[in-house]
Amino acid sequence: MSVHDHMHDAGHTHDQGRGSGHDGHGHGPGGHSHGVSADADRRWLAAALALIGTFMAVEVVIGVIARSLALISDAAHMLTDAVSIVLALIAMRLAARPARGGFTYGLKRAEILSAQANGLTLLLLAVWLAYEAVERLIDPPPVAGGLVLVTALAGILVNIAAAWCISRANRSSLAVEGAYQHVLNDLFAFIGTAVAGLVVLTTGFRQADAIATLVVVALMVKAGYGLVRESGRIFLEAAPAHLDPDAVGDRLAGHPPVTEVHDLHIWTITSGQAALSAHVLVEPAGDCHAVRRDLERLLAKEYGITHTTLQVDHAQEALLTVGRTADDAADPHCAEAHGPVHRQGPHDH
């Protein structure tokens, strides 16, 4: 096989992977499939935003009148829900723009930025609300339990409706899933607030309002940490959580006539879109084109990875010797592999 054939082999793999990996639908076992268009997603998100925004404004007023920190904390949580939906709507429009110029992936990671911003906002709000709740545990002000109970029950209904709307959108998006989880957490928070209102109304135990606030804080920390962690993994080019790169490398290296796999990189472009690149060496008599096609099918079927760039070369074959020393020519790719080297049989990772 000539130098041109080998270079064409690697380039063609990338084109084929890019064509199938960027459609946003049907990514195999690790991907997603849904029958809703982007416009439908935006309509469902907008409906949820209208419900949350309207109720949030009413709840802030009632929370101030009732002197209930639990209601105000619920409203603060709903504010982050509204912000997350707005950011998701913006990110969806940005991600739909085609790749051009220096943005070779387009703006697909805009939704990851929105998810991270939303997670950080949740964590900061949680710190403030925790401080206020502790103060109210020590010196609880009078709370209108009946008003808190009625408002919380209305909040439960609003959050159920908002959660249903968001569930109709494409939840494979980290930004959309984050908004859904926030609304779901808010639903649980309203249930806690309703219980607190009932306790204050029936027993006069005013600290119940602050305790309910701390429950909301715990939910906010959990949701915020999850979003920051997942978005951080994507920004740090970590492999998707459900994939073990060593296992994938060993699986590729075990496919005859492959002799070695190195420079294996697996990362996430955006939610539900994993990508992989690797340098694959095959036996001198092996068919590089056939091996590439077989490995592409294997990655798509077993791991749901359809965006692949595979450089397939013959082992111990010097592809280019002009201007290189004899030692350099012995390795057609690089002096040192980036990461573990995978071979058939037992080997170190």
C-alpha cells in the first residue's frame, strides 16, 4: 500500500465518522433517538419557561408577605430553572450553526457552557440560602403557615406541568436534562415546603420553615455539583463516563490482523456525541482499508461511537523517510505514544 493510500485511509475515516456522528440522532447504544424536531424542543421549553417565570414572580411576593424563607428559596431555585431553560434555548440555536472558520466543531459546546453556568449559580445560591436558614433556625421569625402551605401546593402543580413539558423535549442535551432535573428537584422542594407549612400551621413550630430551606439547599447542591462535574468532564476532554478507554483499546487491538493500537483518544464533543481517534498498526500482509472499515463498524455497534478518525498503517513499515534519520524512519508516527499502548495478549496499561 502506498503512502497516498495510507493517508487517504485516515482522511476518509474522519469524513465518514463526521458525516454520521454530527446528526444528533441515532448514535447507537451510547447515543439517543427521539422523534421531536428542534423547533418542537424549543416550543416545549418555552412553555415550561412561561409556567416557571409566572409562578416564580408570584411566589417571591407571597414569600415576602408570609416571611417564609422556604418559599423564597423555592423561588430562587425556580430562578435557576428559568435561567437554565433560557440558556438551553440560546445554546440550541448556537449549536445549530454550521462549523466554520476556527470553530471546527461549530458551537456545539454552547450547551455545555450553559450547563456549567447553571451549576455554578445553583451552588452559589445554595451557600447564601444555607446561611440564611441557619440564622432562622437560631432565631426563627413568625411564618404564615397557611399561606406557605397553599402556595407550596400550587407550586407542586406548576412544577409537575413544567417537568412534563421539558420531558417532551430532547433530554439527551446536557442543558435540557439539567433544566429537567432542576424542575424535578424543585418539585421535591415544594413538597418539603408544603410539609413545613402544614407543621407551622398545626403545631406552631417555626423552625420547620428553615429546615425545609435546608432540604432545598441539599437538592441544589446535588444538582449543581452534578452539572459542574459533567460539564467539567467534557471541557477536560475526558472519555464519556460509560466508556473505559483501556477496554476499548484492548478490544480494537484484539481484532485481527491488528498488532497494536496507540494514541487512543476518546472524548465528548457535546451531549450524546462521543468521538474517537487512534493510530492502528496491522500485520504487513493486512488490508488497512478493510481493517479500518471493520473497526468503524465495531465501534459503532458495540460502543455507539460513530465519529471516528483512525490512522491505519502497516507495522514496521516506514511510510516516509525523506529528511529523517534511520531511527526516526523506524517509527512512522511518533517517538512516544500519547497514553497506553494496546497489544494482543497481556500488557500494561
